Amino acid sequence: MQLMKKRLLKFRPAVVLAMCAGSLAAGVAKEAKRPNIVWMFSDDHAYQAIGAYGGRFEKENLTPNIDTLAKEGMIFEKAYVGNSICAPSRATLLTGKHSHKNGKFDNRDEFDHDQPQFQKMLQKVGYQTAMIGKIHLNGAMQGFDYWEVLPGQGRYRNPVFVSAEGEKTYEGHSTEIITDRALNWLKTGVDESKPFMLMVHYKAPHRTWIPSEKQQKAFEGRQFPEPETLFDDYEGRGTAAHEQDMSIEKTMRMSQDLKKNRPDRKASLEKLKPEGKDLVRWKYQAYMQDYLACIAGVDENVGRILAYLKESGLDENTVVMYSADQGFYLGEHGWFDKRMMYEESFRTPLLARWPGVVKEGSRNADLVQNIDFAETFLDIAGAPIPADMQGMSLVPLLKGETPADWRTSLYYHYYEYPGPHSVRRHEGVADARYKLIRFYGRDVPGGEEWELYDLKNDPNEMTSLYDHPEMKERVKALKQELKRLKEQYEVPEDGK
Ligand code: SGN
Ligand code: CA
């Protein structure tokens, strides 16, 4: 019944469009009113490092421009991904489907560009589409009138871009160049008779966290608050948390990651000669200096885009959104990287400004997921939404009208094991309070291990309550919900 209703709902825009089709030619003026969309997306930008989200960096004023979007628009407090890793997240962004449906389970799989993607559908309803920056999906992009992307992970300095014309190298820092290219398209590539969708995808702040020289200097030696869980010993959790390879203490490299030979770092190491816990603290500070300097660079460049939109008057009819491909650990649990279904990497930032539609300074706490983005873009454009997309349009939420049947739980599935950082495969279900995770497969003792967290009483997810007798009924209900979600999303057993 619920599925049936959802399908009908999804066809609604198509019906509306069909009804309007006759008057489309006569409706040029109406067409001109359809909003533009500017989607800004960064790589590994943790919500903890956005002022508007609060938290321990709030007072550092790291993201004044992104915070402006929160002030002038809406901040989503419970935005999540379905598979916390780069390329799969981007495949979900374009297809509106979980990994098992779009075929991009991990960073290594090939992406099938021939499959349906929202930008192809936007083109069909008369939008111009452009993609600039990191997409991390090999092969020629489809459905973009203009595309200029970094191959694979791309380079921080003097990045090479691939486009329909071939390869071109630009001199400078990738964050600035991606902005330059986006502004260039806005200034010279836009056909003013049509609405547009521009995607601006930054490489920063991805490892190995290389800021521009200016930002690096501004952050050298700065000291940042430590997370409460920097020295987590993983007691109370299972094999996956104990045996990952993403800790500041053991995994982070002194040379590439922490730039021990940079003059400021060299001097600091010689002076302090840190060891043991002090060395972990030193590494954390060095990591934060570079990571947050990358964020400052992204924010400054978001500011350049916002300034141009304002100066050109485009801002009035443009939906501006900011998000990242997933969350990231900024020392929480002693970690960097992502992949885990724990909050810091499962959650992702999401902000949206839509003048006249989104109430300024609003906050939304509904459960949203990256499967929703494609449908949201289509809905904004008034385009039909295919029934096999797996998300829900965020447009009602943006209007402050959460539908009564909005989802109350999320499905998650991470696959890339064995692989970098050794995070075991896992899937799980989360509702607004509880999270049930099932780690499974190779190198999980007994083939599977379950964890349960109560985020209300244990927001840092330090103690699994899975074996707690009082949680028996809760576990049963969540397992049932996991099963229901797997049926709804048509997940094959263990994904692949
Ligand atoms: C690189 C990084 C890893 C990171 C993966 C995936 N190592 O391999 O730390 O997890 O990318 O990141 S590095 O030494 O090359 O920086 S992702 O964002 O593409 O998923
Ligand atoms: Ca990423």
C-alpha cells in the first residue's frame, strides 16, 4: 500500500507536465521562471567543520559563506548518505539510487554512464546542465551540455581537467580553478533563454589535505579543540571498530599527510619532540590545520560564487545548495576517513537557499538521504520523476511542509572490503534515535556481528547495546525494519 502510494505520487509531476505540454510553446514566459540550480559539493567535508552546524569549531568562524546559506535558507540536521565513500556517493547523486541499483558499490567499480541520470532528464525538459570539478567516475559524462572534470581523485595543484574536447592543465590550486571554471561557464556559457543546473564539485578537503599557500599560512600553528573521543579504545564495540586502519595514531603518515618536512612542522617537531599521546595530539593539530585550511579555501570560493550570483541578479531565481559526498572523522574515535555507519561519516552536510520558497534561517530535522538529491533537482525543475528512483523529493521539506508519510528510517550499506582503511562490510538501519548495524563477511568473527546504539543517551556511539536484555524487543523491531527496507529498496542478499 505504501509502495503503491509512493509510485502514484512519483507520477504526479509527469501528469502535471503532460497537462501543460500543450501550452509549453505559449509558455515561454512561464518557462523562464523555472529556477536555476547551483549545486556546490565538496569531498569529505564533515558537518562538524561548518559553523552553522555548531559543535567544537563553531567559534573558529571557518565557514562564513556557507553559514550565509544557513542564515538565508535551510540547514538539514539529519542528512545522511547510503554508502559513505566517494564514487558510490556520486553515483547515487546522479541516479537517485542506492549502490546495488546503480552498480557503483565501491571506488573501484566502473560506473555505467548509459544508465538513467537526473541531468539527462533535466536536459529533456529544457534545462542547460554543467558539471565542473571532481566527479570520480571514469569515462565521458553524459547529460551535461558542458562538463570539465578532474580525472579520478584529481590533483590539488595544477589540476588536469578532462572534457569532451580532451585534457587541459590549469595552473593554481584546484579549489580556485574549479571556481574560476564555474564562473567562466556562468559568464560565457549560459543561454539566458533557459534555466540551468550547475554542479561545482571541489576536490578539497580530501586527503592529503593540501590548502592553498595563503590558507596554509593562515592556519599554521593554530590550535583547535580536541574531540572527546580522540583516545577511544573501542571497548564496547566489535571487531570493525577495533581493526580498522584509519587512526591518527597508527595510519596517518608523517610525511604525506602531516608534512613533517614543512618548515613550520619541522620546527615544531624539533622543539616539542612529542611522543605517545602527545604525538597523537600533535598529529591531530597538524591534521586539523591543513584540513580546516582546505575548508577555509572552499568557503572563500563558495563566497565567490555567491557574490557573482548576487552581482548578476541570478540569485533571485536560483536555488543554491551545498553538500558533501559524505561525512568525515576529525579525530572522533581517534580517526580520520569515513566508511563507517557511525554518525560522523554516515551524516553529511546539506544546506539550501531558495528565495521566496525556503524560509530564512530554517532548520529541518527530518531524515533525508543522498538518494533524495536527484529527485529534488527534478522536482525543482518540474520534471517527471521516474518511479524507479529510490529517494523522495526534498521540495516539500524546503517549503516547510513535511509530508505525513515522510520516512522514519534509513538504509545504509558499505561494501569496500578488503580495501583501504580496512573497514569491514556492513549494512544497517537508523531511525531518529536508534541505529542497528550488521558487520558481515570476511574477517568478521563468526561471519556477522551486530551493534546497536541509542543516540539519545550515547551520542558518541561508545557502547553497543545489542546484547543488553532490555533491548531485546528494540533489536527485534529494528531487524524487522531492516528487512522491510531491504525489500523496499530491493537489496539482494549481502548487496552484490
Ligand atoms: C585515497 C586516500 C584514502 C581515501 C581514499 C578514498 N589515500 O586512497 O585515505 O580513503 O582515497 O577516498 S591517499 O593517500 O591517496 O590520500 S574517496 O574520497 O575517494 O572515497
Ligand atoms: Ca569523499
